[in-house]
Amino acid sequence: MKSHESGVKNNSTIYFYTASTQAKRTFYYPICLGYFYYEANYHLKRDAYDSFLLMYVTNGECTIKLNSDTYCVVSGQIALIDCYKPHEYYSDKGWEALWIHFDGVTAREYYNYITSTNAGNIITLKDNYLFHKSLRRIYDIFNENSFIKEPVISSYITNMLTELALVSPVKSQDNASSDAIDEVVTYINEHICDNLSLKHLASIASLSPYYFLRLFKKEVGMPPHEYIIETRINAAKFYLKTTSLSVKEIAGNLGFTSESSFCTTFKNRVNVTPSMYRTASFTA
């Protein structure tokens, strides 16, 4: 349908959507979306509009104000805006954009993750193809009056957010260190039965043990030792419920120094012994 907003050209299109109760509980969902041709001197200022906005500028440029920050967004860039908070965008030249207001149960968490990285609120992708493809598919569903499948639309929004979450525009020391932690996490999962000392893991990351410990906790949310124990316990749960391996064999396969140590650690974490967990009808 045509937009009736002042400052938006007549060939612009906008579509509104009311998500089902199930979608609001489960998926990402659109609130409204469109393709706008903004006239010169268009200016929008809102205290709030309950949603998050993804705006893909396809031509021209605009200025966006968020709190005390001002950004210039040019063709090919993407703006991610928390519209629950005051926001403003305008241009004295005009611009074109494909955009979607959306929300979802984890939209806030995704927004915080993306904007807290080097990506920020204005993102430049090395290749816009996948992002634009997903956004365009959502637009085409509405523009062509196609049957709306909420899980499918949610998957497209997820694809776009994932593209933004993977952005690392500046290869700083922090980025390199973060990559090193990813490498260590992969190593831990592949060598869970080995003796994984702090010194050894720090050497894999080419970091001092002190800095490695601090960075690992920051990136993963727990110290290395805690992560190793959690990984071993998760693996133990699988083996207890899926195989006929003895408790002693499982303990040895997962790097515990003894069966007794394994049983004590397991009970402290799961609140039941390994044998009780294996025979119980619940999963703790």
C-alpha cells in the first residue's frame, strides 16, 4: 500500500503486520516494513516506537541521531536502531531505503550484542548480498500478497541479524584476542579428556595466563576451569543416558583424575549421583 507520510514520495510502499500470539512468544516478527523514497528535507523525530528498525540505504544518504550521537548513513550501509528510545533521522538531499520495524523475544539481546561490538549502530558489510536478499524476500512476501508463514519470516530476520553479528570492521588487538579465545574453546571441545591446564590453554592463545584468564571469562562468561567442567558434565550426561559405559569408564574418557572425583563433581553440579542420573526418568 502507499504511504501517507509527509515527505515520502507517492511511489513509496508500506505494509503493516500484526503477529500472532505464538509468533510473539517464539519468533522474530515484522511490525511494518516498506521501501521509501524520501524527499529532500524529510525529517522524522520520535520519542519512541516500540520496535527495532533495520534500514538498508539503497541510494543517497541520511543523518541519524541516537541520544547524543550523530551518524551519516550512505548508500550500501545499514542502520540498526532501538526505536524504544528517542531517535531521529533526516536529510536535506533525500534518500531511498528498504526497511523493517521488527521485534521478538530475543531482539533486545541481539541488538545489544551487535551494537556493543565494533559494528555499532551503523554497519558496513563487506558483501551486502545475503542481508539484502533476506530483507528483499520479506518485502516481496508482502508486496506480492504471498501467504505469510511466520517461521519463514523469522528465519529471514535471523539471517540478517546474524550477518550483522558477524561484523568485525576493525581488526584490532581485541578482535585478534577474541579469535584466539574461539580457537581455545574449539580446542577444549576436541580435547576434553586431556589435561587442560591454564598454562597450556594460554599458550594456545599466545597470551599470558593472567590476560588469558581475564579475557576468557569476558568472552565466554565463565573461567576456563568452569567451562571445562561444564563441558565434561554435559558430555557425561549424554554417555550416561545413551551408552552402557560404566561410570568409571566415563570418568576416564572425560579426563577426570578418578571415579570418585567424577562422582563428587557430578553430584555437586547435577544434585544426583551419576548412577541415579542414569536410572532416573528425568534429566536434571
